[in-house]
Amino acid sequence: MSIIDIVIPVYNQCEKLIDCLKSLQKQTFQDFLITIVNDGSTDGVELTLEAWLRSENIRAKNAINEISTKTKIIHQNHIGASAARNRGAKETSCEYILFCDADLILNKTFLEKSFNTLKKNPHYSYCYTSFKYGWKKFKLWEFDENKLRQMPYIHTTSLMRRVDFPWFDENMKRFQDWDLWLTMLENGNKGIWIPECLFKVRSNGTMSKWIPEFMYRYFKKNKKVEDYNNAMEIIKSKHLLQ
């Protein structure tokens, strides 16, 4: 039995998904299974994905890290990323679980370093790393409860112990990751930081709503800023934040 389940929700990100899978092929740690949840895509992702997996099976059928043998695909109607992640979690069972967005490219040591970090630190429930989004580097810092209550700084793609996973709130339309980490904190579960930049997020994907900080300071009437602030209020209300 494998030790890590990787759940990838995808909605109309065909080309990015293939690049994400290629980065998983190159991982130095290969004891994992992949569950892709196609959340009602309309860009032909299922056909492209199945064709790519077949070609990889033919090209490397004798390889130890043959990706087609460890990949499962689930198709469902479009109901949102959180529901897709929960669906993937329900249909997997490994000790560790990683929710990997389709627009990510992982450093080849991401899984190895994440797994070893949790193995060496049994009192932590998950580990997270710094990352890049386009040109912007999110360097991050050591786990800080107070900062976590103030701002969403930990990315969804963080390896966690399944036993501590509290499920995603499917009613959340934004800040699903922040909501998850706050819920885990309330349950007494904390994270540990790996001080390296171990993945990058491609532009116009799941983090496409991120905009520079100065926008929130000087363009408060901007629609994106208003949506951001409204989502913040929902989080603050749910978790009783100041």
C-alpha cells in the first residue's frame, strides 16, 4: 500500500494538469497514488488526460515510477474545488494526503522533503513550504498561530496526516485553505514550515484572484478588493476573529 494520496481537483486546466503530472513523475519520492477529480470540465481534459496516460504507459511501461498505474480519474458535475477535494479524500485511504492544485509544478524533492519532515516531527499535523506565484515569491515563515488568525499565508498544497484532516467546508467560496488551517488550529493541530521554495503556481489558475497588496490600500472600491474583504468577513465571523 502506498503512503501518500495526492488529490488533484481540476476544472478546465487541461494543459496545466499535464505539466503538474509531469512534475510528479520526476519526484524523488515515488510512494504515492494520484486521484484526479474532474469537476465538470468542458475543455476536453478527460480525453487529453487519458491520451497522455496511455502514451506514458507505452513509453515507460517498465519504469518503476510509471504514472498511469498509480493514477485514478473521477468525473463529476461541476460543484466546486472544495467538494472535489472532499470527493477525492473520500475515495482514498493512505496515511498522508496532499491536495495538489492542477496549476502547480512541484520541485522534484517536494514529496521527499515533506514526508521526511512529518516523519521526523510526529507532533505536527502538516507541513508547508514557501512557493512562487508567477514572478511573486511567497517566502513565508515559521508556524505562527497569531499570524494565521490574521492572514491566509499557508497554501492548500501542504502534506498532512489524514487522521487530522477535518474536511473542506464546501460552503466556502474563497479562502478554503485558510478556513481549513484555522479549523485544524482550533482542533489543536499545527503545521511546520520547510524553509525552501518547493513549488510554483502558474498564473491565471487557482490563485488568479490574488492581486498586489497596494490594490487593497488604494483601490478599495475595486470589485476584486470588495470581494476579498467580504470573504474575509465570512472567515472572521466563522472563526470568531477580531
